[in-house]
Amino acid sequence: MLSPVNTIAQTLTPEQTLGSLKQALVDYALENEIHLNSSAYLDNGVLHESSVLSSQAIYRGVPNLLGSTERSTSQNQRNTQSGTACDEPPRALRREALFRIDKDEELFSKHNSLGDHSFPELAAFIGKVFSDRIKGSKTWVVKEEKEYGSDYENYLLGTWADRAPYIFEIKIRPSTLKGGIKQLGKAWFSHSAHQMAGFARRTANAIPGVYYPDSWPSAKLQYQLTLIDRATQQQIWNQVGPLFFPRVNRAYFKSQIPSSLVDDIEALTEEFIQAATMALQCEPHRFQLFVDESGSGALEINAGLVAGISIGDKFLISTSSDLLQEVLSNPKLDTLALARVESVDDHSAMLKKIAGPPWPQTSDISSAIATHF
């Protein structure tokens, strides 16, 4: 495990600290990930080995910098082989994220597709429940994604808060039906007929003394929450749960979202948030690198005071998000650098290189990653 490095880093020079990190990465790889017929070691910063390195084995531990090799998209599949908990960092950071609604154009263009409600209405309600439930979390800082009319508008009006490292994607859709698209089409045709009849009933109900009793059809739905790493655009975690929109009586006035559906949404949302939090429990805090727009040549990360970043915090700079693969593919380990936070704002921090090679080329910055330790 790499936690001892954090303890001794305070007494080492930056170059010594970087060397200790490299050695710890190699040691961990040898113990948990790489099968060798003999030993491997660092000599003057160069990794020596006597056989081909392989990264196909399963991790049996989760150090602070590497995290887990395998992320599961189901709730019960993400466990380390040893079953032991990962080391808690000396100072926990909060993870900043945005959330957005996945707006399916076909579904969202249909009015009264869920009783006398629509998919956009239900999705917006779920978004509010999600925002309310995750507010005040010790782990997360989440806000709704702001939509800009163009990339240029985003450039002019966008802020560092819009560059949060993660994004939650909320999706609501009809439950999968047997018979595939054909039967799904029949279901929507049937529902459209109900809508036409419903219009006639509402018109009749508007006439004094006339009432056309009936009810809106029920609907089986799926509520999906997905967590995405914005640096790599890779899905980190995903979970789907069932929702049931019950049959409700038609009336002249618009009905409230059924209480049973509200209860299910709140319960699933709470479950999803806990599962997403657990999915990242042993993952290191990694951030994208950006070139300082002032032209100073410094680099910035998309996290700051809100996430818990402080002046003096140290980061390991790697050329890609796969730190272990970088260790395996580069025997000299000469691409790793050490940086320190020089200044910090609410959602960003300025880094200064204190050990290792020069910053990555500007063209490579988008793929480089800063890992907090």
C-alpha cells in the first residue's frame, strides 16, 4: 500500500518523494498485479525485470494512487478479492459532479405520455429529488449542468464549476417489453388512442353537468443513474431500478404525481447515491489538467476549495488516466512528475512542478491526469 509514502513525504525532498512513489508503485505491482519468474527492482530510477510484465491478474488490494482495476456496472459485483477495506486518506476530499437529464427526443416530445404528465415532467422531478438527496453530502458536491447555446457561449460564460470531474446522467424510459420494437410501437399506439379519447373527455368535462369517467393507463418504467468520469468519458458506475406509474383517475384538473411513485423515486435515489459513493470509495482523486489561460505556462486542475484542496497539497502527474499501465509500459518511469498546489480558488487550483520531467506538451495536456495523494 502507498499510504506510508504520505507519512514520510514531509521529510523528503521532492525528488526523493517522487522516487518513493515510483518504488511504491513498482512494489505494489509486483505484489498484486504482475506475475514474474524472478524479482524486479528500481536502480537509479530504472525498472529492471527478468520477464514480460503482465497486467491481466486481478487486484488483491487497492492503494491510494491506483484504485481499482475493475469497475462494475451492477450493485453487487464491485468487491476486492481480499474483501478488506481500502485505506482512508489522511484528509478526505469531496468529489465535485454535475448532473443532467438524458433527454430522449422521441419520448420527451410526447405530451401526457404518463397519465396527464409527461416524461420531461417526471425526469425534472427525479432531478430535483436527486439534487435534494445529495445536497449536504460529505462525499459529493453536485449541481445541475448548465446548458449553453454554443461552444462559443460556453467559452464566454462557462466557469470552473462547469468543469467538475464527474457527471451523473439521469435517464427515465419505458420498461423493456417482450416482442421488442414492434410490441413497443403497439403500446404507444394504444396510448395515443387513450390520449385522443382523453382530449374528448376533458372537453366534455369542461361542460357543466357533463362528466366522462375513466382513468389514465398505468406504465412500467425504468429509472437509470449513470456516473461518468469526464476526463476519460468512461462510465464508472451504473444502476437501473423499476418504477411503476399507477392507473389514476382522469379529471379536468391536472393530477399530482402519484404518492407511491414519489416514494419509489426517493427510495431508489437514496439507494443509487449510496451505491455510487461506494463505487468510488477506494478510488483515488484524479483531476484533469488545463493550461493556465493567463499564459504563465502553469497548469490548473478542475478542483479547489469546495472539494477540499489546499495550498501545499501534492499531486502525481501522469500522462494518462491509467497509472498502473504507465508503470508497466515505461520501465524508466520518467513520465511521472510531482506537483504542488501554489494557489487555489473555489473550483480550481494552480500547480507548480517540483520534481520530475517538464510538463506534458500542450497537445498532450488533455490526456494527462493529476492524482492527489
